Amino acid sequence: MNDANVWLITGSSTGFGRSLTEAVLQHGYRVIATARKPEQLDDLVAKYPQTVKAIRLDVTNPQEVRAAIQTAIDTFARIDVVVNNAGFGSLGAIEELSDEAIRRQFDTNLFGALDMMRAVLPVLRQQRSGHILNVSSVGGLVAFGATGIYCATKFALEAISEALAKEVASLGIKVTIIEPGAFRTDFNGRSLAVPDQTIEEYAPVSGEFLKWMEQMDGKQPGDPA
């Protein structure tokens, strides 16, 4: 019987999520790897057929969040580590971002992670063990022009994580915040959303920041592997 820890990782198909999923599998752990397009994980399923199950998960869908947790229990009978990694950056001046863009940013980066935490806690409480890893950002510590909405989601995630850590400490459950800086992931590419229409007055601040982000793409000092 395989008694290796069971990891549930959101956003497993790209960036940090992909690198982490590969590393966890290489160390012999079992993984529920989730992504909006789980077929992007077919190579890992073929390589580790006994220890990974890839499933579809849009973290903004509460039903899919609960289904992912149930799949983990049905497949491996427990959950030891939950990694809230799924997310993206919606950057631009606060006035430039649409209502839809702002809500989508919060739904994914904050409420998706919050739904996962609340849904998995009954499992972890029953086990009297577990570890929740919430991927925040240095943007959870300080905000710059053009990052206000993105950083707001990370500030909130950090507050929730800090409070939850205190609430569950006596139950054998740990909560850890991860705050990456500049890494060579697809954050500046596919995981970055910018306004459809910009306002010229904000060009010296938000416009310059977005230009810098574009210039940094692929040149970040951090290696996710």
C-alpha cells in the first residue's frame, strides 16, 4: 500500500504549478493535478500512472472545487497538502480596469483559493493533519502603480492565511504563505491580463510599468525549476 503524502495542486499545467507537480511526483508523492485543460498533463499521467490523477478544475467554480476534493478522497483516501497556486495578474491603472476584469481577478486569485480552503478544511480537521500552501507574491507585501487590483487579491489572501493559521494550529493543520518574486514563468505572458483601453494620463506610471513587465519577460532572475 502506498502511504506517500497526497498533494492537491491547482494550476498544475503551467509555471510554478507545473514545476511543483513534476518535483512532487519525482519525490514519490501522490498528486491530484488540476488544470482548466487537464489534457496538458497527459505526459505526466503517462509517466506516473500510479501516482497522479489529472482532473479539470476551474477554481472559480465552487462545484468543481468540491468535486476535486472528493476525487482526491476517492482516489487516494486522504489529502495531506493543498497548494492554492492557480491565478493570474490583471495589471493596469485602477481606473482603466473594467468591472469584469476586477471581479475576475478576485474570483480567481482570492475567492478560488478561499473556496478551496473552506471546502478542504473538514477533511483536514477529521485527519487532524494537513498543510495548506497559498501562493501569494511579493505583491502581497507592497503595491506599485498598475498592480493595485492584483496586489489587493494577494494582500487579502495573506490576511486570510495568517488568520487561518492561528485558527487551525491546535488541529494539526499548518498554513504557509509563499511569496515568489520575479521568476521565468508565463506570468508575464499567458497569465497576464491588461486593459483593452488605456488612459493616456496614466502612461507615465502604469504604462511604463507594463512596458517594463514586457521587457522582463523571459529575463527574470528566478528559475521555477
